[in-house]
Amino acid sequence: MHEREAGWRSAYLFILPALLVFALFYLWPAVNTIISSFFTWSILAPWQAHDPDTWRFAGLGNYAAVLADGRFWNAALNTLIWLVVFPLLATFLSLLIALLVWEIGRGARFFRTVFVLPMTVSLTAAGVLWVLVFNPQFGVLSAALGAIGLDGAQLDAGPLQVRLSDWLSNPGSLALGPVTIEFVNLSAILPAVWALTGFGVISFTAGLTSISPELIEAATVEGASRYRIARDVVIPQLRGAMVIVAVVFVIYALRTFDVVWVTTQGGPGTDSEVVAVLLWRKALAFFDTPSAGQATAIAVLLSAVMVVGAYPYLRSLLRDRPE
Amino acid sequence: MSRRGDIGAMWWIYGLLAVLSLLWLVPVATVVMSALRPLGEIRDGWWNLAGATFTIDNFLGAWNEADLGSKTVNSFIITGFSVASTISIGALASYAFVRLRFRGRGLIYFLLISTMIVPVQIILIPLLPWFRTLGFAEGSWQPFLGMVLVHSAFGLGWAVFMMGSFMAAVPTELTEAGQIDGAGHFDIFRRIILPLALPGIVSFAIIDFVFVWNDLLLGLTLLDADHAPLTVGIANLQSAHLAQQDVISAGALLAILPPLALFVALNRYYVRGLFSGGVK
């Protein structure tokens, strides 16, 4: 018993610095976010736990205001576009690239490096790079489309409008009843795909190296084509990797901020404003507007969606807990 | 891994890879050329190489006039101290989780690991008033300290997850031998666990460096212009809507190079670290 208590004491010494930093700069701010989402406050006149004079209780008012706000649902729609397009595109491309690179012998290292290196690039810088590519005067995209006579081409098919120009302002939209999908969101998604596909390539490559060569040899002997082998033998083996890659991409899509901020600033208007950008603006665009409470309400909603959606992933992370 | 001699299929595979890698390299070529050439020249297309001149003026402009020089220094200060601090407190905590039993262990571990999923927005907004309360909002070094502590808190989950998995792989016989020799926990940690878990620590250091260096949201929210990192400087230049593509390009390259250099130098550790982080 005595020895066990001594063990505890030294355990706390090891964990104390981490606990202190975590409590002060994560736990308390997180709890603060949740509590202050029930109060009316601004950054300049914040809700403060120790000062009852700052407690302007709003009940569920902030949540009601957010959920009644058309701008919130616009941001939710844009985030939904991210949630669908980004994980699908990035997972598909990284799987395709990993498979192609796996098939070749010579040059595999070079190609893999090309796709993996952008992972180290910040989404801020990636946004800058793509804004240059999208530049209407000297961007590669306009020039390439111009070379085949398609620069500025327009398609006007009722609800579907496409314009092969103005990538960062108005490349078109698709009206689906009450909602309109703005294609300018794709211009913000593309840099993220460029930067983060490498993560999928690494994960799938690791999965591919663990497939036993006998399995593929057997299929080859039976005369299966390269495509059939990939579809029926290889890809089913990559299920585990695919789940992790998709989850990581979904988590990224849900909280995306940087690349939108740099490429479109959520614009034009609010056409590409995602939830994380709206949240930031509600609290921090003007320090004295008392909508910081609404911003924390959005943060709570966003986190709740994330925790519920990614709970299986969290469980799998916790399963690896050291015993 | 050409298993069969169907040369036609190989052509297709190489062709597709060539097209894809070209798409991936276009933004890189764009930024490099825009950074190295005068703005007047790239207006006709940077790919136009007839009579091209190359200059470092854009880098000088970014470093001095656009004030990205001081922001680069800020980025190094924030990132260096954040990584050092996260590793120090994270390694100690990892040891406790892997080798010691204590009350609240399960709960604390759960909370730390949750931060890998919960978005940073859950702490973001109250942090600014909190900084003012704690005196981190202004001063010469105080904002840096505040930022380092926030990054440390935010990185702890990953730190414990990754370094913990490497420490757990150290055979218990080794640490038990140490205990029999009468060594205390701190001696065991320093002499046995740390050296053996070093590859894991290096892996985490690289990933944390890339993460902190590339952060925009925390820097944008919490730091004034004197303490802002490079990412914030670039984002502000970008949203200024002025035709400064040459300077922005040079700035973007400044921001890209340090993590890239680290990656190229220590590629092996980086990839291994990513795999311990959930991709097994």
C-alpha cells in the first residue's frame, strides 16, 4: 500500500506539467466556450467566470439565433459541399495514385515524392499557389483553356450555369430547388486536395506493401487482367486504410478554414463561406459586436457534430491505449 | 512491379502518372517562377522563357517591405519553443501513461486523445479574453509565451499518442532491471526510455514542427502584428487585393521551405510518425 502511494506520487510528478498546461489552455477554454454559449457577450466585453457583472444570461438564445439565421445555413451548405466533394476527390485520387505508382518499377520514388511533398506545405501557402494558378491574366488555367479555345466559355442550362473563368468569383452554380450550389467552393477545395492527397498516398502505399504477393500471383496465374486484380483482389485489402483516410479527410473538411480564408475569404459575398469562417467572423471580425456568444454556440454545434461523427474513430484511437 | 509484359498497359499507367504529376507540379512551377522573375515579365505568362531575367528582388521585397522577415523570425520562435515544450511535457506524461498507475489515468488519457478529433474552434474564441486576463495579450515576449502554451496544450494529445506508442514498445525487462538496481522513475525515464524512444520523439518533433509552423487560425486570432507568424503575414498580403503576386510568391516560398527541408532531411521519421498516428 505504502509503495503504491509512492508510485502514485511520482506518477503525478510526471503528469503534472502536462496536466497544468492542458487544463489552463485547453480544458478551461473549452468549458468556457460551452458555458459562454449561453450568454450574450463580445470579445471586448467578454463573459467572465469570476465577474458576475459580465453574466448576461441568454438561455438558448444564441442557439436559436444561429439556427434561425440564413447565413448559418448557407455556411452549413458550403461545409456540406466540402464534406462530400473533398473526401471523395482526395480519397479517389490518392487511391488511384497509390495504385498506379505501385504498378510501376522505375520512377516510383520520383512520382511518390511529387504527390507526398505538398503535405508539408501549409494550406495558407497552398491557397496562395492556387490563386496564382487561377489568375485570369497570367494563370496557367486560363492560358491552357485559351489554347483550346475554351477560356471564358459559358454553359447556360437553366439551373446549371458554368463559366470557365472568374474561378475565385463566379465560376457558375447549380440550383437545386431551394438551395444553390456555388462552384466557387470547388476553387477553395482544389488547393486542399492538392496539399492533402499525399496523406492518402502514404497510407494506401503502406496498405499495398502489406498485401501478400502470393495472392496477386494466384490471380495472375488464373489469367485475371490488371484491372480485375486491382478491383477484386487489391482494393478490398485496402478497406482499413480507406476508412482511416476517409475519416481524416472528413475531419479536415468539417473544420476547414485556412484555405478558404486565403483563396476566397468566403466570397463573393457569402458564396463560399464555410462554418469555421462564419464562426470566426461572428466573434472576431468586429470586437465589439455582441455576437461572440453565437460564435461559441456554433463552435459547440460544430464540435458536437464532429465528436458524434468521428466517435468510432476516437474509439479506435483509444483502443491503442498503452496498458 | 511489372508482373506481366503487357507494354500497352504500362504506357497507360506511365501516361496517367505523367499527367497527374504535371498537374501537381504546375502550382509549384508557378510560385517558383513568379518569385524569381520580375512582375512585368510574368504578366505575359511565367512559362514564357524568351529573354527571361531572374532576380532575388522579390525575396528582398517580401523580407523587408512586406515585413515577412520579422514574421519569419516570429515563426521560428513560436515553432521552436512550442515543439520543445510539447516534447518535454509530452514525453514525461507519456512515461506516466505507459509505465505508471495513478488515479484519473483513464479519464485524462481520454480527454487528451479527444483533442485529436475535436476541432480547435472549441477553444478558439474565449482564448483572446483569457490571454488578456493572464497578461499574454501584449508585451514583448508574453504573446509568444501564451502562443507556445496554447500550441503545447493542443499538441499534447498527439504527443502522448505517438511518443507513448514508442515508449510502450520498450521491453519491460529493461525497465524492471533498472528498478532492481534501485533506479528511480526519473532515472529510468532518462537513461532507458528516452534513448530507446528517440526515433518516436524525432518523428513527433517533425510532425509537430510542420503543424505549428503551418498554423494560421491561432496566429490570426491571438497575435498582434508584432508577434504574428509568417502564415498570417502571407494571408494578410493575399487578402489585401493588391497586385503583388511577385512578393506574395516569394513569401509563400519562405513559408514552404523550412518544413520542406525538414521533411527531405528526415523523411524516414516523418513517414514512420504518420503511421503510428492512426495508420497502422
